[in-house]
Amino acid sequence: MNVHSYLAYAWQMGHQRNSERQALVLHPETAATVAAVLQGLATPSRLRIIATLQSGPMSVNDIAAAIGMEQSAVSHQLRHLRELKFVVSERQGRSVSYRLFDDHVVEMITQGLAHAEHVLRDTTERLPPQPVRHSS
């Protein structure tokens, strides 16, 4: 994606109101595929693994150490991430390293972060003022 189309995409994704955006039409099969992709990102551990792999290929042990998880739990999550084509594995002799398949998953997470920040900010701005309690 070139810079201009990326900027147009970012503008469309983040700065248009629903009434200004062309409606999506999702066929049932497409909706199921998109739902599976989004469900694949629905665990904090998978998000942390993906974020860690942005720095480059790593072994399971290196990933586990970087995010503070057990090696077996990381292996289990990597299997799911591999099935969804978020990561790929490469054997180098007796060791296996994992890397991101491409940058699409990082873009999705970045959009998710932006939305979470937007929702949090919007929610915080709408909270009624809390009464001040004075201690006696």
C-alpha cells in the first residue's frame, strides 16, 4: 500500500462518521471469516505475542521470556496464530523461530488501540462529576 492510499485508508477508518462512510455489505461466509480473524485477536496473550514479534523473529522461549508466560502457553497461542496466518514458523536447524506473516495484523491492533482510546476518552468525558468526600 503506498503512502497516499494508506493515508486515505487511515482517514476513512478513523475520521469519518457512520453517515459519511459507504455501508459495508458482508455476505455470510465473509462475515464468518472476519469474525474468526477478530476472535483470533481476542486474547491479551495473543496480542502481546504479536506486539513482541514486531521486533523480528523470535523463538518460543524468547517470546515467553519477553511477555512473562510459560513456554507451553506461548506454544499453544502460537499454534492458533499460525492457523490464522498471523504468524509463520521457520525451522533453523533444531530450533524454530516465529515471525509475523505480514503487517496487516499490526494494523488491526493499531486500529483496535485507537478505538479503545477513543471509547475510553469518550466514556471518561461523559462520567458525571463525583462528589467530594471530606474526612471527619
